[in-house]
Amino acid sequence: MHRSKQKITELVPGKKIVWKVIDSYLSFIKNKEEWNGTSIVFDINKKGNKTELHFTHVGLIPKIECYEACTDAWGFYIKTSLRNFIMNGNGQPNPKEKKEK
């Protein structure tokens, strides 16, 4: 469905990581390279004995074609799959990405 290649442009261990999308292909929209030049930002903060993650896809804005579908997908991957991976070691990858056992 899509692929993207990122370059780490900022890394502050335990605090922040920024990925710049340098190459992308989104099969489901007209402009297949719509993510190129956008940045994916993870801000990490301690909240008492818990960790808070703020996720922002800079450049993913309402006027671009993939906004709705991409926002929904990021919501699933961050709020459900990543959270489950952190909590119990098992996320929910795309079906074709599941590893054979």
C-alpha cells in the first residue's frame, strides 16, 4: 500500500526523535510522493512514573489528499499497535507484514 524512507534529523535520547521523509510511495492517492519532505516527530516526556509520547507528522495537513486516511492510520499505529508493543511486546502490524511462525 505504501512505503517510505526516513533519515533521522534529530535525536535526543529519551526526549525526542525526528525522521525526515526523503522518499515515499503512497499507492492510494494521486500524488504518490505526498509525504516527501515531511517530518515525523516523537516527543517523549516523563509524567511521574509514566512516559508520555507526543506524535506529530509535520506536513500532514487537511488540504493534502492522504490526510484523512493517513491520520486514521497513524492513530491506530500510535494509540493501539505501538502502545500494545510497549506494554506487552506485541503490536499489530499489517497482515502481510506478520512474520511466519
